[in-house]
Amino acid sequence: MSWPRSLALAMVTIVAMACSSVSTVRVQPESLYVGPNLRPIAVVHAQVTSAYFLFIPIPGHVDLDRVVNRMLLSAAKALGADKVVNIQVDITPDDGVWVLRRLFGYRSAEASGVAVVVEDKPVAVPVQPTPAPAPKTP
């Protein structure tokens, strides 16, 4: 096998391995406010990228469903979160003039959010007044 062919094979392998990633960072609950009865535990960011060569995706399958449901939410659940709030998403368009990008380009999608634990509301126990002591009779 010639060295240009080996180099091309190595580059394709590297690109295929680095096409998706999930990054997480733990946060202090008092450093972020996300809402009442929600305690933030981490910020999660998921990204997937696919290269295109002559309209053929390498490795392919870039969509928001994969990024949000399969990557972002599952990573948050693995950290012990009940839900993810403040989700922000971005995807390269797939129609219009953006179709020309498939000739020699790439398509990417990313999502990020704050993983939170839902805390129970404190239950207010009604305070019952203590009865007044009975007056002493002689």
C-alpha cells in the first residue's frame, strides 16, 4: 500500500472517530439559577459533525433527534439529572442554497443545556396554637 493511500485511510479513520462528542462539566448549585425547586448539577454539550464528499455523507446521520435525545439527554440522565433545562440547539440547514455545501463540506448539529435535579417543595406544617393552661382554682 502506498503512503498517500495509507495517509488517506488514516485521515478517514480519525475523522470517523471524532465525528460526535459529549462534554460535561459539573457546576456548583449556587453558581447558576435555573428556576424554583431545581438544583443544577452539570452543563452538558453534545455535538455531531458529518463530512460530505460529492453529496455522500461520511459517516452521516446528523440530526437534532440524535443530538438531543440520544446524546444530550442520555448523558444528563447518566449524571443523575431528572431533566435538562435551558436547551439550546443549532444545526446546519439541509435545504435551499445549503445543499451546495454537500459537494465538499460538512454538516453539524449541537445541543447544550443544564442538567438539573428536581427538589421537592418544602411542605409547610400548619402550626397549631398551644392551648392556654387552665386557670388554677383554689
